[in-house]
Amino acid sequence: MARDLERYLRPNVKSTPFCPGCGHGILMNQVLRAMDELKLPMEKMLFVSGIGCAAWIPSPHFNADTLHTLHGRSIAFATGAKMFNPGLKVVVISGDGDLTSIGGNHLIHAARRDIEMTVICANNMIYGMTGGQVASTTPVGALSATTTEGSLYRPFDLCKLVQGAGGTFVARYSVTQPVSLKDAIKKALTMKHFTFIDVLSPCPTQYGRRNRYDSPAAMLKTLMESCITVDEGERLGPEGLEGKIVTGEFSHGRA
Amino acid sequence: MALREIDSLLPPGSYYFSGNEAATEGALAAGCRYYAGYPITPSSEIMERIAVRLKEVSGVFMQMEDEIASICSVIGAAWAGAKAMTATSGPGFSLMQEAIGYGAFTETPLVIVDVQRAGPGTGQATRVGSGDHMQAKWGSHGDYQVIELSPWSVQEMYDLTIDAFNLAEQYRVPVFVMGEEAVGHLRERMDVKPRLSIFDRVKKKGAPPFGTPEDDGVPPMPSFGEGEKLLVTGSTHDEFGIRKTDDPVAHEKLVSRINKKILNRREQIIRTEAYHLEDATCVVVAYGFTARSALYAVNKLREEGGRAGLVRLKTIWPFPDTVFQELGNKVGKIFVPEMNMGQVAGEIMKYAECDVLSYVQTNGEIIDPHTIIEKLRGLL
């Protein structure tokens, strides 16, 4: 966390609960930096989150109104708050299990309705807080506490899912692309629509140690090397995408 | 006290409403300006009417993707400042239970109208039942309190829905109006008075929103967007909302207060009605639609000289325990007809010293007054 952003943090909350090497700190930093550059007042912000490590990014750290909800239901809570008080700038920050597995129905319906909110999915491809169980985003073959011989099922492509549901601004970036990530958050925050960003954030504790990453740094390095742009993805074609993660904007949204 | 008198939203006078329509109008009169719901028989008429009526009062209506989303968005709207409600029936009420616990623990005022149908499971969707009272009290995990009201008429679908909003705001607690299909779909005359009292949320800038100096207090409740930088969480929290997930003192303090704030105010919350109790030897205890049959039966028996009485429960939770401690010492027998397997009779047995006889009927039909007359004749 950069010192100049400390003013956005709740006084007396001095440390984050995240493990060493967790990507969520970078994401937290980039959300606040995007807000800082847009000069968004914290008084107008409402941060909503569900259950899991990522849900602790805004709550209690951000010095704004925060609503830490039930597992999976953050978008439904956010919908009620936004619809009743449209003056609130609503940002949902939660994890992949929370937003896309238990909460998947709320995600697609909020996208379909085009409710004005920004949903940031901190995607670590695992259930981190509960001990590293397989998620709907875990790659095929990856080891987890409940897939000790490798995950059998295809993971969601969250951007395609939200696009299919009608999301107007849909993007994916990794915490290893902090500048692009911040710019995408800025774009999303200025749109009066449902905006979604899938943010790849490594979990060395639960995912890395089970999947042969020697260190958090090694995990970050692999993630960085796996990320390719939309253009590169198109050049490689479907067969060339093995082991790659396509990042960029998939739907460009509208003001 | 933040009770204040306002003009009725509907022009005063008589109306020929269904119970579901009456509940809708009661909600609007009390200040409900956010409704989220999902279609379910036999409560859907509430959602259909309020979808239209909220537009006329600049309120917000959302038909959500399921009942879970409905109740969660109601809680979100409540924290954004709304008096908010949803309506449902058994299966939907089941889906809402986790969020009801969240609402109780975060001390969120909200109202649910449950138009009960014959359960369990999908049961008989169009038939009457009254089997959700234990679920209303115990449906979510952990220890918490709610308030349950039991209307017996179209008039009370209106009146008790107003009361439900006032109680929810006053005590910062989920309040349930537990109608039954029979009253939801019944049409009868009801009156709208020119004035009504409504309770507005207590606000106090900078005050802790989740704690009070008293161990049974109700804290003031700010809304999002007021600059309070609220921390609302369903995890155990201190008086300012900071998570305290491994602090035994914080947990005990919070759980104890959200229970005590209701239980210590039972006298103010609980309402019952008594008929012919003076010299009664056998007293019928009934609530909801069954109380109509019970009153008819008791009146008939009185005409014959039978010393029968009736206690009608308008409040089911918190349970009127002292009413039954006293009644149990005064009368020989308590007879409890219910459209479930004896959910309230079991509670009465905990407190009444006398014989408590449960009569259960779960066939999807209302209890015939003549059945009650026949049973009472055997007891008098």
C-alpha cells in the first residue's frame, strides 16, 4: 500500500489480513489509486463485499460506507442500496467463489439488468479462506484440497459469462499488470452501467503451495508470463491459448 | 420516541380489499418505499399491487432473480435508508432464512409478509397452512430474536403490516406478518382511518450504530451516504462494526444484546385479545384465521351456557409466556386448534400449569368452527 493513499484507509486499521505474496494488496492499492486519480469522494462510495479473503479488501480497510454481506449475495445487497439511493457510487469487491459460484445467479442478473455498479472479482482460482478447495475458476488439472488428483472440470471464463449476460464493460487484468488494471478500474468507475473486471490475484498459500510454485515470487512470475493481450490471443488462435490468460477489454462499455 | 402522526396515504373510508391488497396498502401507509420480491403463490398479489403502487409514491420496486436476492436487496435498501419489505410463502421463506439471521445480527429493520400455504416442501401451493411459526423463530442458525405478528382479518393485514414497520424501525429487527392463504385471498370490508402513527428510524450522528451503554439497548441507525463511513458486517462486531471474529467478550455481548433488546421489552411488544375469560373453565387459544373459527365456536357455546373463553394471539414471537403462566393458574383446560402439528400448543405447554390440549389439522383447509364446537363440548 502506497503511503500517499493512506488517507483512504480507515483510521486505526493498521494491517491487512492477507498472507505474504497475496495479490489482493496490489488490487486494493489499484482500486484506491483509480479513485484518487478520478477524485471520487469517499463519502459517496459504498463498497459491498461477500465472504472470503477478497471481501476483506474494502471491509474494514476503506474509509467509506462498507457492507460486508453473506456469502455470494453481495450483488443482491448492492442492488437494493443502489436502487434506493442512486446517488451512491457502488463498488462490489469480492472473490471468484463468492461472486461466480454461490453468487453466480446474482452476477448474471445484475449484468442483464445493467444495474449501475462496478464489480471487481479478485480471482485467485481457489477457495482461499476455507483452506484451498477447488473453485469454479480452478484450471483443469490443478491440485486443491478437494481435487488431490487434479481438477476435472472446465473453469468458467468469467468475462465471457458476464458478456453473455449483457455486461457492457468487461475486462480482465492481472495484478501483475497494475497500470492497465488501474486504468480499467477508472474506466469502469466512470460508466453509468454494470461494469465487471476479472482480476487475477495469486494465492500462494492455498493454490501456489499445492501446485508446485516454489515461492510467491515464482507464482507472480508465472502469472505475468501467462498473460497475453486480446490481440495476441487472436493471433495465437484457440489451440495456442493453452496455459495462456487473455487479458484486456472484452466489452468496451458506454458512458 | 420517534413516533409521529401522519395522514393516511389512502383516502379514509371503507374498502373491499383482499388480505394481500390490504398488506400492500398497510406497507405503503407505514412508509415502505422499497420492495423486492419473487413470484410465489399465494402471496404474489402483494408484489403485483406494490409494483404499481410504489410508482405512485416515488418508491422503488424490484422483481429479483430469487427470494434470496429479494431479501438481500431489501437489507441493502434498508441500509440505504429505506423502509423496505418483501413478501413470500413457505418455500421462499425457507430460502430467506440465512439473510434473516444476517438482518437480526446487523439489526436491520425489515418486514416480511409470509402468506402461509400448506407445507412442507412444495406442499399445496394454493391451500391454506400455518406451519411456518417455528421457522419464523428458529429458521436461521444461532441465537437471535424476531417479532412475529399473526393477522386474522383483512383489516389486520393492513393494521399489523403498519405495526410491523413501526416495530422493525423501533427495535431494529426483522418483523414478520405471518398471514395465511385464507386471509391473503379473503375479501372483506376494511377501514382506513384518516391518521396513523409511524415510527421513524432514530439517528444520532457519530453514535455507535451497533452498541448501547445498556445491555439491552437499541442503537441509533444511520444510512449509507450520510458520511458515517459505516461498517456493516454479519460477522461478530463491536459497537462501531469492526469485526471481532475471535473475541469471546464481543460475541457474547452482541448476541446477548440482540436477544435482550426484544425479550426485555415483551410487555410493550406482545398483544393478545381476550374474550369471555371471566368465568371460563376452558379457554381456546388461537391465532390467525383459526381464531375466527374459534371465536364463532366460543360465542355459540356461550349461548348454550358453556363456560368457554378465547385468547387470541396477535403476537406469536416474542412468545406471550406470562399470559400463559397466569392463564394456566386460572383455568382448567387450554384448547389449541392449529393448522399445523401443534407448533404453538407446544410453546403454551412450556408455560401453562393446566392441561393443554392440542388439536391439529394439516389438510390444506381451514378449521371448521363446528369441529371446534364439538371438541369443546367434550371439554366443558
